[in-house]
Amino acid sequence: MREYLVVFLVAAAVTYLLTVIAREIAVRTGAVAKVRDRDVHAEPVPYLGGLAMLGGLFAAFLVARELPFLSGSQSFVFEDALSVLVAGALVCAVGVLDDIFDLDALTKFGGQVVAVGVLVYSGVQFLYFYQPDGVSFSLDPTQGALLTAFVVIATINAVNFIDGLDGLAAGVIGIGAAAFFLFCYLMTVVNDVERATTASLLSAALAGACAGFLVHNFHPARIFMGDSGSMLIGLVMSSCAVTMTTQYSDLDFTSGIDGDRANLLPLLLPVMLPILILVVPLADLVLAVFRRTAAGRSPFAPDKLHLHHRLLEIGHSHRKAVIIMWMWAALVGFGAVLVSLLTGPVVVISGAVGLVVTVGVTLVAPRFRRYKDVAARLEVTDREPA
């Protein structure tokens, strides 16, 4: 666990430092987000934050190779991690070109497909799933490749869709990566197998990269991650799930920490967790597609009706809207992990309390803010001379 903490800190520190350089490169190359009607920032902001995050991920990978425990792990741990980072570098490069030259949607999609091809060619793809009786269900190479492409590309575009407020995408993915690391690590503890896995390594590094970038990206943002960052972290997040299901065929996914074999959620969680963590942006993605096609527009046509825009409309400030979506991501992500590995009233009560608090902050807080504003205006009116 301590070496994973080192990986997290290295990724965070290097990303934090490289973000300053990435911002300067963005300014010099003209990769700047101009102010548009559908945006919430009031002045141009540089892109290319993905370059800093990629540097943080590679730095964490290189340091991990020299750590005493992780360096002695199975060779496939770092081989698969390198394959994911190479695919991430490819999709990040496509994002850089988009940040500078504003590529069309089809070209970006082609770049995503090529990146998935790198993963599949390297052997990073879904191979089998476990059934409740413990028997594995194998996929043929074509089925595995198609399922991998679907999960990875869907996650990439979901992260891209949610990247609409300062710190939103980095925070949601950072929380998701932390939740996934917890799941991966605890599963190796439960099954008493090698603690070093590609999923744990990548998720720890990803959480660190997001944390380091957030220092510069939280409102008011001094830099945006752009498509170079959103596509990168989406690919790495989904790849964590892929590697988790392929590296250890003897993992008992049907048993939690308390040994309750009736709890079958861990069986599907390696595949479901990226979707559960991103349930808010994925819901936003689906609603946007239906909304735009129903209006006779392209599904890729931008608008200002995303969920984060609606949070602003009902009275939340920019920072509060972002924190609320972080809370939903944490509730779903960590809630799914705890429910899958633990049972009992403590889990139920904790989940219920978390849900009540999150819903309350989402729906009730704007009303108190409006009441406070009205009271302030009335107080000023009362002080005015008759």
C-alpha cells in the first residue's frame, strides 16, 4: 500500500509541475478555449492539460518500476500498464491536434478506434467473465475486442461530455480512480494473491494525476485539460477495468471481505464500476443524444443543456455545482465498492446517510441561497429612507 501511495504522490507532483509548462505551450500554439455562448468561462483559457497528466502517468510508471515491491511483480503488470499508456499517448496526441486545430468528430472517433486497436493488439482486452457458480465464460477474440472497444470508447466520450465546468472531469475521474483502486486492492487481499496488479497501479497513478491537475483546474481554472486530457483519462480509467478481469483467473469475485458468497455484485463490478462511477456523465450523454436527435440536430452538436448547466440554473455557484457532482461520483463509486465487499447494517446506514446528504445538498441548498438573497434585498430596502 505504501508504494501505491508513492505512485499517487509522484503522479500528482509531476502533473502539478508539468501543467505550468503545458499552459505555456498552449498559449504559444494558440490552443486556447475561446469564450462561446454555451461556455461558462468569461475569458479565454489555455488547453493542453492532458500533456501534463500524461507526463505524470509516465513518471509514476517509471518510478513504480524501481520500487522494491512493485518492481518484483509479474512481468505482465508493467507490460500491460505500458500498453495502456502508449494507447493513452496516442489518444492524447489526437486530443492535442483537436485542441489546436479543432478536428471534426469523425476524425477524433477514428483516433479513439486506433487507440483501442493498440490495446487489443497488446492483449489488453476482455477475455472471460465469471458466472455465479464460479465457472468462467470465455469470449472469442472478436467478441472480446468489440466489448473492449465499446467500453473504452463509451467511457472516453462520457468523460469528454462531462468536461464542462472547472475541475469537474478531473475530480470525477480522480474519485472514480480512487474507488477502483480500493476495489482492486481489497480483492487481492480477500483472495490472498499478489497485491501488484496493473489495475491498482494505473488507478493509483490516475488518481494522482487528476489531483495534481486539479490544483490548476479548479474554479477559476488557469488551464483546461481539453480533449487531450479528457480522452486520456477516459481511456486509462476504462483500461483499469479491462486489466482487472484478465490478469488473475483465480480471483473469487463472488466473495466479499466477510466471506458472504451470496453477494454477487463483485462478479460484475470490474466491468460495471467505470460505468457506475460515470453514471452521471453517461446519463448526461444519453440525454444529450436523445435531446439533440429529437430536435433534428446531430448528436455531436453542442448545447448548453448539460446537467452541470442545469445545476447552475437552479442556483448553485460554479464551485458548488462541481462539488455536488463530485459527491454523486463518490456516493456511487465508493458505495458500489463497499456494497460489493461488505454486508450488514453499517453499509446500509452509511449509504442511506450519504444519499440523503447528497440529495439535500443538490436540491435544498439552492433554496436556502435564494431565501438568503431575498432577505438581503429586503434588509437593504428597509434601510432606505422613506
